[in-house]
Amino acid sequence: MAKLKLGAIADDKPIKVTVELPGPLLRDLVAYAEVLARETGQSATDPAKLIAPMIQRFIATDRGFARLRRSSQQ
């Protein structure tokens, strides 16, 4: 089994955000949600709920952003 970058999705209080996605990206997001559900043993995850954790993960692992953020805080 492949190791996914996301783990189980926490059931947090949602906020509403409107995002337009190209068709191929939406299909990939739906496929990712299906694989994540199988890997974590959770029921099917709404693909829209993946967007926030993916963005959080992206920001947390972006070294350039972290470096710039640290330098701007000093």
C-alpha cells in the first residue's frame, strides 16, 4: 500500500468557501477521497473536506514559505 500524505480527516466545524476546480482536478480529488476512505477505514469522505487538510499540509511542508515567514517575524 502507498503512504498517503493525508491521514484521517477530523470532523471540525466547517466554514463555507466557494472554489472552482477544473474537471481533471475534481476527478483526482474524488479518487483521492475514495482511496483515503479505504486506507483509513472511514466511510467515504466528501472530496470537498480534503481541500483544507491538503492546503494545511502543503503550507506546513513548504520550506520556502516557512523561511520567509520566520524572516518576516524577526
